[in-house]
Amino acid sequence: MNHKIAILSDIHGNATALEAVIADAKVQGASEYWLMGDNFLPGPGANDLVALLKELPITASVRGNWDDCILEALDGQYGLEDPQEVQLLRMTQYLMERMDPATIVWLRSLPLLEKKEVDGLHFSLSHNLPDKNYGSDLLVDNDTEKFDRLLDEETDVAVYGHVHKQLLRYGSQGQQIINPGSIGMPYFNWEALKNHRAQYAVIEVEDGELVNIQFRKVAYDYEAELELAKSKGLPFIEMYEELRREDNYQGHNLELLSSLIKKHGYVEDVKEYFNFLQS
């Protein structure tokens, strides 16, 4: 039996890119989809993004670190002292104003680790490590020893996301490790390799054998995505504009975050929206 599985990761609220990837995956003959986490933010995708996912035969999903950030913001774990926490509060507010609360119930239900068997091949799926969906443990240039943490004696193939770069490598015992890259915000270190294409992967299993691994890079209208974000009033739009046009996201630039928070009055917005900030 032949299985073609499209692996989607790190959409980050970019519904325009997701739509293009889905169209490409259908052309490639994908029969099922695995979702590797970080579906929302910093892009504007909300109910429209969920609608695209609901049309797919998704047979596995795991929870990413940005998914946890949304849940933590909703659960009152953030305050107003850290600019990054204010950013997450304001962006979570934006998301919840445009998304069915049932999606949050779904996010809470997602595991950190999911195991899949396809015709006798055993796959391990996690956003980052099996027990930790954040951090720099699995950067693409890390030692094999770190990647072995994805693997156990039963795993033939480990799939992870999080680092926003496509990767194919082996563990120290020879198991396969795959990262499909990021649909919504790919990262690049080498200038000549920069492009605005959405990344995902298609794997093919036939009669219990992994016969093909294909990394896809799909063109989409990133200017249309930016205009959509502007029309929907996306917070921190200046940062999203730089992400879309320069492939650079300054989420850790505290000085920039502080200036945008002050400029747009985001503290007052989140104080008014979140009850736990009003006391």
C-alpha cells in the first residue's frame, strides 16, 4: 500500500502560505497530513486558518511552544513587566477576538509527543524534543548526541519542527530524522538562500518502506498576506512587515517591542481585555 503524508509545521498565523501549501500537497498526491505545532501568531490567521485545516485529513497533531504561549496568556501566567509577555498578551487578545473558543479546547488537548505506525514503520512526532517543545536543543548544526534524544529503540523515523529550517539527518544508530521547515516563517543564515517560499515536506511509505522524502518550497503572494494583516489590524504590524519582506522576525528585540508597545498603547489594550490584569 502507498501512503503520501504531507508534514506541516510552524504555520505561525500565515493562512496565505498555508493555502498555497495545501494546493501543492494535493498536486503531490498527499493522502494524509501531520501537523507539527505553532499554528498561530505572529500572523493574522485565526478562524480562516482553522477552516483550511478542518478540510484536511489530519491524522496526527502535536502542540508547539507558541501554542503553549497562547494558553499561558489566557491562563494568567503573563504580566506587564516583560515586553515579550505584553506582546503575547496583545497578540493572544487579537487572536481570541477572531477565533472560535473551541479551537483553544483543541489546542489544550494536543500532546507533546505522538507515535504513528505506517505499514510497520514507526514514527515519533514532536514539535521539538518529545518532552519539551521549546529551546535550542535541536538547532540544525547541533551534535548528533542531541538529536538522539528524539529517538528510542522503537522509532524508525523522528519528525520535529520548531527551528524553521528543513533538515534531513540520521541519529547515531542510523534512524532517520526529518524537519519539514516552516510554512509561515522560514529562517535563513545564508543570504543567497533566502526566499519568500513556504516550506513543508512530503514523505512516501510503500509496503512498509520509506521510499521518498521530498522537501517542498512553495511560492505564495506574501504581499497579499501583508495587506491582509494590515486590513485586519494585526498588532505589531511593523514587525510583521519586516518578517514578510525581509524574512527577519525581531521577536527578541526588547527595545523595539517596548517602543511599539508604547506607540500603540498595547498595555492599556490588554489591561482592558484580560480580567486578571485589572486588579
